[in-house]
Amino acid sequence: MQRTRVAEILSSEKIGTRFTVMGWVRTRRDSKGGFSFIELNDGSCLDGIQLIADQGLPNYKDEILKLTTGCSIKAVGELAKSPGKGQNVELQAQEIEVLGWVDPEVYPLQKKRHSFEFLRTIAHLRPRTNTFGAVARVRNAMSQAIHSFFQERGFIYIHTPIITGSDCEGAGEMFKVTTFDLDQVPKKGSNTDFGQDFFGGPANLTVSGQLEAEIYALAMGDVYTFGPTFRAEDSNTSRHLAEFWMVEPEMAFCDLEGNMALAEEFLKYIFAYVLDSCKGDMDFFNRFIDPSVIKTLEGLVSQDFEYLTYTEGIDTLLKSKQQFEFPVVWGSDLQSEHERYLCEKVFGRPIILVDYPKEIKSFYMKVNKDGKTVRAMDVLVPKIGEIIGGSQREDDYDTLFERIKEAGLNPDDYWWYLELRKFGSVPHSGFGLGFERLIQFVTGLSNIRDVIPFPRTPGNVSF
């Protein structure tokens, strides 16, 4: 079944050309003059194409006049200039075939507007709405931009494992992977006998591909991983998912300064790419979701980021006399309200904050000479706060060994990670970016569940 996508027809405007289109009916209006206006959308772009169906079509009375929202059709016709408002061209149908009918009494998308909460309950149908079709196209464009950015710079794409035996973050909030019958779990004394499990030991869904990416960075130079990660954190909020996608580059022979420069360049590239390639969808978000999204992205592309230390950030917050919900204390992690205040009220631009206290950062981050802070960085943007977290990695064996113990982890579980510091260790750095939070920022959508096709959250694993 050959067809031409609506996006291609609308961009070419080849008047007089015969096209075959297939898609879903959005609306049908009937004229007293003996013809009908049918808006057809095929998902290739935000706009649909208007079909003019004349009463002379053989199935006009029996089928065309019965078309309702959601019906799927095939139409063949000639492209013509449209005299009406709202579209430049229309397809004058020479034949229309109904491919799939819809019962309007039970089809849940008959209304033009539905709440996002309701649409989450019908994830199998919500991509047919303007909002979620636009989200899918923007998500696709951003995925392409991520690969293009790294490939243009010589990075190697690495597929890191989803099932892992290590805990990158040391937080313990991981989903376990097992083939055990949970009603009859083998025991060795009072403990679970993982020796009888499929992998012969404890296994989990990964929280990050970073540690494995470091292996390849220390052999191939610059690499990145882009894939699903999992957190068994019982956070039922608009910013958390149990399954989400992460972008994680790792660079050998790279210090914190190089890491920060790449992160800034990366974000600007993504924003510019979306603004250029998703104009229709971004106009939609700017009109119906957040009237500042385009201006915000354009500003970020053109502005230099602000660089300051964690200590300077804390001092700035304390001097501001601003009343915050959470107190500002050196040694504690900054909250979103603190990060946004710095970006929006103090500097008016994105910030890269560096040199955090080592007690609040992960064991793999390189310790500074002061012994109190690590070479960590967080990229903060308006409206959201932290959007990227990264660091220069600890490349000294003895220091890393002690940091693993301080984190309450068993060095034996990280023997391979430690050996990388024994066999040709080099300065290296990397960062992680939560893909869904980036999409939230780009689209202006307030709930992270609306920027991933099938959200996985506490108490919800439908679809």
C-alpha cells in the first residue's frame, strides 16, 4: 500500500499532482452544496490535510456521510489551492475507501479536549491527539540530535547492559532480576541462595550505564550510551519515573573543564536542532502549553552559561535574604527552588555549578586537593533546575578504593572498576542527562509522565 505522507504534501505544495493519502479522520463537515470537508491526519506532522469529497463519489451517502472522528481511510485525489482559511492546499478526492470504522458512542476521543490525567488512562490512543503526536515527533527529533551530536564529534555509541550486578549510585534503590519462584525462594541459612538463581548471584536492572561506559572510554577515547535505566524509588511525583532514558557520554583524557564545555555545547545543539526541525510542533507547545518555551530555548542557545562553585552558590543564596522552603546550608544538596533562584533571579541564564562537598556526591567522583570537595558539576537551567549531573572521575586507585568503602560498598564487587585505575589509568570525565526531563523542558509539559510513551510509575505498569 503506497502512500504519500501529509507532511511531504504540505511542504511541497505540488498543485495538480495526484496523491494517495492514508490516515485517521479528525473531523467531517457537510456542505449544503453537496460535498463534505474531511480533515485527515496521518501523524507525520501536526497539521492535517483537508479532503473535499463530492456527492458524486459512489460511496458518498453510504459511507462518507457516516465517517466520524477516528475512522481510518484511504483517499486518492488531486492537490489544489484552497480558497478557505486555515490551509493553503486541499486534496480534491477522486476516491475514498474506508479502512476501519469507529463507533462514536464508545470511542473516547470524540471530544476535542481531554485532561492529561484522562489521556494517561488510554495510552494506546493518546498518540492520536495533537499534544502527544507533537511530543512523539519532538522526542524523535531530539533522539536524532543526540546521536548526530556525538557522531559528528567522533564518539562511539556503546550498548551498556540493562541487567547488572553493580550499583552505580550506591543508593540501593534497584529492581531485582530473578527467575526464582517468589513463593519458594531458596535459602542458605537465613539468606537467599543466589547461587541457585539464573545468573548465580544477585542481579538488578541498571540505574546507569556509566561504569560500563568508562570501560570503553578507557580503551576507545570518547564514547556514549543512550538507553533505558531504572530506579525503584517510591517517588510518585511529576518529576520521577521508574523507567526512563539516560544520555551518558564518557571521555578519556578529559578534565572537568572539558566536561563542562561539552555539556554546554551539547544542550545548545539539541535546542537549536529542535527549534529548526520541529517548528510546527514547537509553535503548538508555545501556543497551548507554555507561551515562553520558544523564547527560553532561543535564549539558551544564544547565551553563555554562568560558571561558579557550589560554595559561591551557597554564599549567593545566603546573601539574597530570600525565604526558601528548604534551608540553605553548606554541605547539603541544593533543592530545585535554590537552583531555579540562582538561574532565574540572580544570573538570568543557565549555570554550571562545580566542586560539591564529597559527602553528598557519588564515590566515583574525583576528590579535590582540599579533601573536602569533589570535581562534580551540575548544569542548572531556568524552570527546572538541575538537568545534567557529571564529574571528572576518580582515576587514583587508592583514593577510589577508600571512597568505595566510605560509601558502604564492598570493594570486591567493583574489582574490575578498580583495575581500570591500575592498568593505564588516565584523567577522564562524563555526565548523565535524564532524557525525559529534557523533553519536559523543551515542550513545557509539567508532568514527566506525558513525555514518555508508556510511563512506569509506582502502582502503574499497564500497557
